[in-house]
Amino acid sequence: MISYTNENIQGKRRVNGGEAPSARVYLDRSNQHIIGMMAVNVQLIVSLYSIEEENCKEIIVDLEEYFKDEKKLNLIFVVKNSFEVIEAFKIKNNIVRSIIVQDSKDDFGKKFGVMLNQDEFKEHMANGVFIIDKEAQIKYRNHSAANYFRYINFTSYSIS
């Protein structure tokens, strides 16, 4: 498991109750996707260090299962892995409900405060969890909670 400290993280730190910025991420090389702004559904956005790390893989697989029947929630994972790695991961782990996007231009990392700034970490981002309501308000954010998502009481954040 890779470790980094808060001193390694840069970008704007967001606060609970604040407005979520919109961030450009990529579904694949040619399809840009905007996340964080007003949306039809609540957004649960999880930034992960790397989907090649076992604990990050478990987070995606577990949340995919946990929210499999939740229709009013967009479950989005943001990583810096290559599109080939993302696609292979989705196929191998039967990820069909979740959206896994790439932050290749660091837009999400900078705007949500999860970008790692040391050279050894440049190809990764810090783990984080953000719950954004339909009006683009941040209802929950934790810059290290991805590893502890099992302890987040998601029912206390209205998804309906």
C-alpha cells in the first residue's frame, strides 16, 4: 500500500456545505464528462490512488455491490490510470453500474483538492469521498475516507 501525507496533496480543499465545482474528466480518449455540477441525481464521487492497488479495487467492487439498486445516485470513481487499465478492470470485475473516469488533465484533482504534488506520485491522486446533492452542494467530503467508506453512514445523506 502506498502512503502519502496531507503535505503531498494540493488543490482547493472543499468544505461541507460549499458549492461543488464542475470538473472535466474523461470516459475514454474522445468522450469528455463533466462531474460535480448540478445533476438529476446525487453524485457519490470517489477519487482513488490507483485501481491497480488491491484496497482501491475492493472499494470499487464493494460500492458497486452496495449501491447496485440505487437509481437516484451516480456512483463515479476518478482515477489517473490509463484507459486500457480502466477498461480491463471494468471487464475483469464486472463493473457495470459505476462510472470510472480518468482525470488525465488534473482538473478534478486541482478543483477538489486531491492532486498529489510530489514527483513520485504525479501519476496518482489522493483517496477522497465527495457526496454532492442535485443542487451541486457538497453534503459530505473527506480527503481520506475512501479507505474507510464502510463506516460512512450513506443513509444520512438524502439520495432521493
